[in-house]
Amino acid sequence: MSPINGAVSHWFAEEPPPRPALPGDRDADVCIVGAGYTGLWTAYYLKKADPSLRISVLEARFAGFGASGRNGEPAVIAWQQALNDSVDEVIAVAAAEGIDAGIVKGGTLHVARNRAQASRLSVEVDEELAWKVDGITRLSKAQVAERIQLDGVVSGYHTPHCARIQPARLARGLAEAVQRLGVDIYEQTPAVAIDTGRVRTPHGVVRAPIVLRATEGFTATLPGLRRRWLPMNSSMIVTEPLPPQRWAAIGWQDRATLGDTAHGFFYAQRTVDDRIAIGGRSVPYRFGSRIDRDGRVPPRTIGHLSRVLHSLLPQIRDIPIAHGWCGVLAVPRDWQATVAFDARTGSGWAGGYVGHGVTATNLAGRTLTDLVLDRRSALTDLPWVGHRSRTWEPEPLRWLGVRGMYLAYKAADWHESRGRTTTSPIAVLADKIAGRPH
């Protein structure tokens, strides 16, 4: 039987019943465009801080439809610590609001599968230790195997500052918690235009002195913002559930999330229902910043991710792939996320998480809350506040650049697999051209 393709994502086993659309023109104190994690966290903390605020959240499809359901030296250290603390904050809010998101704080296991990857992994560990991140553990090949029986691993490290979640459950639960606080969420209500003090939709206009944009990978669909952030596609597959005897042989008992240090990297988790979900960047960008159609991916993407999975865990080749899908995330030109608020115009935004949004969105929501309420705090002093990156190049340069970058990374991974001990110069050049931070 062929795997399901698209249908938003595996995390949404079935699309939730839609909330009502905007019933006409409305006035609000705060209008948030986008009911993904950024918009929902911002609404949650704003309403908690000031219950009198009239907050309206506009969502083109349904809450969690986007990637939410589908990431000076002292300042950098403070930002990293704030992100680490946000993991515990998400867990605490989920517990307080009764959200069963299958959360397990098992940390993250990063592995290297050749000597060049091992060299980069060692540098990553050194950076984490320099930033005074606690709990970092270097792992030998044998120590990795004690955690998960992966094939072809050279070395690894474990950080405790990460948790496995079922992302759609978190998005749904957070939307329900926000509604309980008195926030209005209007689904099936896409923003046609965002202006100072107003948001225009097909169903009416919401007027508010404060308008916050939380559209992440869908920002490119808005007028005047096509080149602001590039909509990057991230694809995933998930297996059928593995029987207990397979898990006994594989390990993975701590349910740590898993990733590697290849340039065309993968990320994976052991799911709530004992499947393996694995993702990567098979078709990273569509010409003209086009968005996927309800998460459908080319069949070759399912094949590519299946090969990556089976190279890691050849002992599960007979386990069928159940579902393949993709989501869109936002990539700024300098690959650095931002939170911003202009008190003069009442306009704010957050995003550009480059795939690290589950944690970063919580931090962004709390930071936007402090900015909107004019509260000076440790969060408003973080280096991403007010950060601006230049726009992406026009087409066809944008498409050629991104496609060329990922072809270069693919070549670099092949180059390194031939026995190099250091990072391929192909990848070094690609990083410089792309403007990616090291």
C-alpha cells in the first residue's frame, strides 16, 4: 500500500472541525495575523498579562496549519539560555493548561557518520561548552550505540535541552487555551493586506491599534513581502508503528530527538505511538516562493527520506512508510530570526526561525508581549529584538541561488563520505555565498 501523501501532515490524523470565519468588520485592541505557534503564544501571554485586551487572531486555514503542525558574546549566551529555558516553559504551560502533547524531555542526540562530520560535531560541542550550556555529554561510537542502535556512527553528543512533542496536539491545545482566556480566533480567514492599524480579509476588516504579523513561512504570500523571508520546504515521512520487540533491539528508550551534522542533515523522533518520523530538505524551495499544496511532496522525496532512514536503521527496512508530507518555514537572508515592534505605528512581527520554531516561538511570544506592553525586561534586551536582514534576491536569482546551494551541500556530503577529515571546501564556499552563519 502506498503511503499517504500530503493531507497537511501525519500529526493531523484528521483535519479538526473549523472555527468560524470572521463574521464581518471588527474592532480589537490587538490583531494577530497567523494562528501558528508564534501567534498563539503571543495571544496567550498578552491575554494573561492584560485580560482586558480584546485580541483577535486571524488564520487562513486552521490553527496550527503551517509549520507549527508540521527552530556580542554575552548576548548570545543570554539568548541561548533563554531558548533552553523556553523548553521548560512550554512543558509547564502544557501541564498547567491540560494539553496532552506527548511531551518527553529526552534531550537531543547529534551524531556524526564520517570523520568530517565528527570534526564539525566536536566544534559544536566546544561552542556549547563555551556558551556555558550545562548537561552536554560527548559520546563515543559505543556510547551512542548504548542509546540507539544506529548504523555507521562515528561519534555523537547529547544535550538535555530539548523535548519530543506531538506538534499538532500542542497547537490544538494552545488554541483551545487561548480561546478559554477570551481570545477570538477566526479560521478560514486569510489576510489579504496588512496595513497600519488594520488587516483586510475577504470577510471584513479588523481595525486595531496594534497589529502583529505571525505568518512565518507564509509571509511571502502577503503584498510587499514576497522577498522578505524565503519559504523553505521541510519534508517528512513516518513509518507504521514498530512492535515492542523491535524497540527492544533498537533502544531509543529516552525518546531523545535525533539529528546529524551532514550538510543535507536529517532530524528524527520516536513518536508518541511508537513510529519513527524523519525529515530533511529534499525539495527545499519552489520557484517564485510558491507554497506547497496541503503538504504534498514529490514521490522522490518519500524515496529519498526512506533511504536516509534505512541507512541509519537497516533493521527496519521491512516496516512500511505510512505517510509523507511537507511544511513551510521562513528563512531570512542572513538566516537569523527576529522579533520587532514599532510603538509608533503599532506594528510588530516575529519569525524567521529556520526550522527551530517550536521553542523559539514561545520565546518570541513572551518577548512580543513585553514589547507591546512597553515592559523592559531581559527578553527585550536579547540580540534578536529589532534585528533586520536584507531582502532576498528577485527571481530567477533566488531560485538559482537556493538550488545551487543545496546541490553544493549534496556534493559536499558526497565529498566527505569519501574519507575527508575536515569540512569539504564546497560546503564552506556554499555557506559564504548563502550568507549562512557558522
